[in-house]
Amino acid sequence: MNKPLIEINELGKVFHRGTVEIRALDGIDLSIHAGEFVCLMGPSGSGKSTLLNIIAGIDYATEGEAVVLDTDLSSLNEDGQATWRNQHVGFVFQHFNLIPVLTAFENVELPLLLTSLSRKERREHVETALRVVGLTDRMEHYPRQLSGGQEQRVAIARAIVTDPTFILADEPTGDLDAESAQEVLEVLSTLNSEFGKTIIMVTHDPRAAEFASVTYHLDKGLLTKTVLNGSHS
């Protein structure tokens, strides 16, 4: 089998609140290969977002190692982490995090302003990303003029506009009604199946988990592999 894109070994994370020690992750072992759609499930406080943040290079593990794309993330300083994230990670959050005074086009273009792309090249990238999520007709709309599902699809376009190696989605359907959630999940599924994007999604929603190829369950910092899903139709 090919070498994993993400290799996590004996990973632990401890937080301190005063004199109290809180173990968020406890001896996690996890391998994720390129092209997988992985779902992390579990109750609130189970460590899902902490694990996602460590994979993203946002947070450091207390114990063990997280090797992502042959890089031991604990070896990077904050600037190194930021550079690495910009090159490899696309984020999708529960609350969209769009800037209200910018159009959909301008929100999606934001990550490209840090690159050396020309204005014409940026436009081409943004138009492609919005086409992938089905929103070419909403480019000049502001977030307040969009539905929640459309806002989240703009956020997905922003996440993929730099062509990241993998996409991290933290409760991407948490603020959406069932119909909008279905649309967002179908976009993520298309990114995985047609564009080969590796996706790691945190969710509480069993219906969302059906779109993943493999599901893990986190509870009290412990990880178990619970389901190997078939392809979702």
C-alpha cells in the first residue's frame, strides 16, 4: 500500500486549567491515505477538533508524533506552520467565516492575495472554484444575500481555490438545514470522488458520515475505527 499522507503515532494532547490536567487525546494512532474521505465522530469534548487542529498544524501535540506529507509538524515553528498550512491545507468551518463587506468572489480570492498570481490568474482560479461549488451566478453577491448553504459553498470555494493537498472540514453542516447540508456534502463528495481531494471531516451528524469512505469515533480522547462505508449514492 502507498505511504500514508497522514501518519499519527501514539499522539497525546494535554491541556491545563489551573492545577487540573485535561487529557484531550490519549495515544491516538491514525493513518490516512491520499484520496480518502475520513469522518471523525464523537460527542462534544471528545477531542475531534483538537485532533483536526494538530493535523492542520494549528496546535502542537503533547506526546507522540503527527507526520503529514513527510513533515513532522512538531518540528515547525509558528511561521513554518503558517507557511505549511498555506501550501497544503484548505479549511471549512461550521460558521462559514466569510467577510460581510466582500462579495463571494472577493471572499474566495482572499487566500490568493498571498500568492504571486497575477490578477487575471486569480480571477481564473476564483471562477473555477465557484464553478465547482455551483455558484458562478452568485459571484457578485454579498454573504447577506446568500442562503446558509450558499455561504458554506462559498467557504468551500475559498478552501479549494489554492488547490490544497487536503481539506479539513469542522462541522461543515452544523449550521445548516437538511437540504442545504445535503448540497454541501454533495460538493465535498464531488471534490473527493472527481477531483481526488483528501477530506477529513468532523461531524456529529450520522447522515454526513454516510458520505465518508471511512469513519472513526473519538470518545474521551480514545479513537476507534467504527465503519468502513461503501460509496455513497
